[in-house]
Amino acid sequence: MTVSRFALTMCAALALGACTSADRFGEDAGGFGADGAGGIAGSVSDPTSPAYFNQTVGDRVLFAVDQSVLTPVSQSTLDAQALWLAQNPDYSALIEGHADEQGTREYNIALGERRAEAVRTYLVTRGVAPGRLRTISYGKERPIEVCSDESCYAQNRRSVTVLAAGAGV
Amino acid sequence: MKWFLVLVLALAAPVTLAQERSGPLRIEITEGVIEPVPIAVAPFIAENAAANDFARQITAVVSADLTGTGLFRDIPQSAYISQVTDFDAQVQYPDWRAINAEALVVGGVTLTSDGRLIAKFRLFDIFSGQPLGEGLQFAGGTDSWRRVAHKIADQVYSRITGEDGYFDSRVVYVEETGPKNDRRKRLAIMDYDGANVQFLSDNASIVLAPRFSPTGDRVLFTSYETGFPQIYELSVGTVVKRQLDVQAEGMTFAPRYAPNGRTVVYSRSDAGNTDIYKLDLGSGQRTRLTSAPSIETAPSFSPDGSRIVFESDRSGSQQIYTMSMDGGEPTRISFGQGRYGTPVWSPRGDFIAFTKQNAGRFHIGVMRTDGSQERLLTASFLDEGPTWAPNGRVLMFTRESAGADGQPALFSVDISGRNLKRVPTATAASDPAWSPLLP
């Protein structure tokens, strides 16, 4: 995780238009959003920082069991994400879809993709250029909570909008 | 590795001492054996001193293979009335009948001066008082002693059950290490019984669901190496891999070979919609087989290559469907309570194995290819992803335990639901795929 954060910070610092290394979209890129990223990506008090996006705007939305429907709460989070992305055009985003462990592996990959796409579609309707958004599904491979009851499952059924430097294509 | 069936061992015409059964010894696996049949795997005779260790080890593996099926019980040597000291000696049937041995396996092992291992065996039906098939002899290098043992056990199993064996086979799977929220995965391959583990990848990227080619020399799998899940083909011998269906956008996953080994079926996600495609490995040509807005994934070919079974949530929940190898209108075959996924067609063509999720529990089950005669074989917090033994009579699958320290392990069960047991692995393991019987 340290490596990918470093790579992402580097990309940001150099203001590369297309930082498309594997690190940017690598499997560990999720750690950036998933951890809230603390002070790594700027200060929370700086509204143009990824840290502000992750913690104050909110980088994730949650889903019901086997669903990809966006709740009103999710929509309001995504409205704020869209606004932030409009105000910070130097970032693109990778939208990660995740599922809880209560499902088969392949289906959960497809379900995670459906969730990520629901978020991408919504952000596009709120004015984010499609070229700034990509999706990926991790299925049930990257839980953030590890218990085996609904309190954890609810947190794992998520989509995380992971910022990357670069305005996209 | 070259296998030589050096010779069929001649044996004098048997004298039938008693006929207490109407026919030869035969176990029908599908009937679900309740009580293991007692047999005697007599310690294989070392025919020269250099073969001592091999004789002992081969005997142990033959016994473990046979008793591991749950169909047999190996009578301990301490109970023998007569010892086997000469491979060619006349069998004293009354001595074996007296200890209720239904079958006797006699073996001999030689290590030649040029380092070749030669192992031979004979199988006797004690109650019929005659040999069951001819004596056979196998030869190979000393590093192949396990395979020699598995081949002998396959012969014994096959002669008694009438089914093909499955012991001389391998399993490719995913080795898992690290905590649940930072799991590391890498591809591994081992003998069916957990021996001879080798790794086929590092654990830098997530790898999922390896699948053997029909000839067992190649493996399909899904890796996040590019950052996105993509399907790859790997040569088991050289461990060289190549990415299939290369594309800038989208995800590919859940690949499986067609029986011809030249076509791959898999899932591809595009704009949030997952459908089934097939890829011609020679030409690289991709053909879309489904186009519904629902999730279509986990495709598996019938052994004759004419049909594909897969899962879809087009009805509103995960269910199993079959369709022509060229796509077209699918037929739903699962109609019970709950959700059905990961269907896999038996290599014999008679059953489809699946994962079922119902009322908070997971099951491995089998059904006829039209969906009838559904039978659940297991139940746990999380069972998934069955794979067939090469003879279509045993399934291996992933069982994951619950909780923060939960870990996956490999388990096997026979199609009558009996003999559920853990397959030994040194670390946590998931996504097994059983090879065909080795050549």
C-alpha cells in the first residue's frame, strides 16, 4: 500500500496528465480510499485535497444485499462527489465495486461491477465526464471488515471512489 | 514422464475354493456404501534391499488412496494369519477369508541398478477364491514412486468398483496467506492427496479460479496483474503465461476450456453488464454467447462440447441454465429454494454439480443435467466452487470458516454425500480444480 500511495502522490506532484502506470489502478490502489488515507494525500482541512474528498465528501456508498440500487443517502454522497470532481478537474477516479462474502466468487465479481457501474452512471448524470471515470470490481476479494455478520457485511457491500491524478481521457 | 506397462504377469489358473457370492467382488459407488469393505493391502515385498523404503512408502500410499475413498478398510497386518513373503506364492484364501478380507493386494518392488523403480501388484477376490484381473507391473524413475503407487491403487479401485480411478491426478488451486482484509493469493498445484506442492505464480496480484485444460498441461485463471481482472493461460510445465482477450477496458473472468482444449468460455463485463463469451485460442476470435442485461457467468461445457451450463440472475436471482455451445435461448434447470451458482458439468456427462445458497447456508449439490434429482451433499457457513474428480464420482470444493479469523480450506465429498473430508494443505487454500487422470 505504501508503494501505491507514494506513486499516486508522485503523480499528483508531477501533475502528469496520464499517470496510467499499474500502480495507479493496481490492486492496492484501493487502499488509498479504503483507509481514508489520513495525511498522505494532503490535509483534510484543504478542500482540494484527496483527504478531504475521502473523509469529508465521503468516498464510498453502501448497498443492500444483492442490490446495486443507490439509496437517497448514497445519491447525496455522490452529488457531493460530483461537485468535488467538478471543482477539481485535475483528478480522475477509479470506482471500485465490492461485495460481502455471502456469495459465490464469480457472481460477486459481476455484482461488484454492477455496483461500480451504478455509481459511474450516476456521477455522469451529475456532469462528470465519462472519460474521468473507470470501474473495477473486486467481488468479495477485498473486505474492509472481517467479521461474519451483517455489521461487517453492510460495510463490505460498497463502492469506493478512488481518486487518481490526471484528468482522464 | 514415460510410463511403461512392462508386462502382464502370468498366474497359474486359480483353484476356486469356495463360492459364497454369486459373482465377483463389486462395489457400486452410487449406492452409497455404508460400511467400508475390509481388504488387505499386504506390505509390498522389496525384491532387493535398495527397494526397502520404496516398498514401504508405496504400500502406504496404495492403502491411503483406497481407504481415503471411504469404500475400503485396510485390515492391519497384525491381524493377518498368513504373511505374504513371496509375490508369486499361492494365496492361502482360507487365511484371508478367516479375517474377513474381501480382497487382497499383493505387491513387489524392485530398484534396478540403473535407478529404475519397478512395482508390480496382483489383486485377489478372496471370497471367489480367484484373482481379480491380471497382475500388472509399472516402471518409472525413483522420483515417481508416488505416481507408481497411485496407478496401482487406481487399478485396484477400478477393478472392484467398475469405475475409472482418480488417484493419479493433480489439483490446481489458490494458496491463501495473510489476514482476511489483506489476503495474498498465489496459484499452486499438488497431487490430488496434497503431496508435491509447487507454486505457479507469486502473490503480488490477486489470482482466482484456475482451471485445467482437458490434457492437464495448461491452466486458465483470472489475475488482477494489470490492475483489472483479466483471463490468462499458463503452461504447467514452463510456468509461462499469456493474457487472453486483451483489451484496454472491461474485465474478463471465470474462464473454462471446452473439451477440445482450443476454445475457452468466460465472462466479460462491459458497462456493468456481465455476459458469456467464447474465445478461439488459435485465431483469437471472440464470440458473444449471451446478451441479456442480467449477470451471466460461471460457464462450463458438457463433456461432448455441445452444451454450456452457466448461472444467470435474469429471473431476479442466481439460477442455473443450459444453452447450446453457440449460444441461443437458454433453458433454466434449477427451481428449488435459494440461489444456485458455479455449475460444473460432470466429466461423465451424467450430473451437474453446483453451489447452492439458501437460508444463510451454503451447499454443494448435484442434479441431473435437466435439473431433476437435485441432491445436496454438504452444508456449512460457506461451501462453494465444486470440481469433479476425473471419474465423476467425487467432488472437491472450497469450505471457508466464519469470522475474523475465517479461512478457506479444500474439502472433498463423494456424489452420494458420504466421505466428507478435508484435503490436506499446508496453508489456507481455495478454488480447487481437479485435473484429468494423468497420462
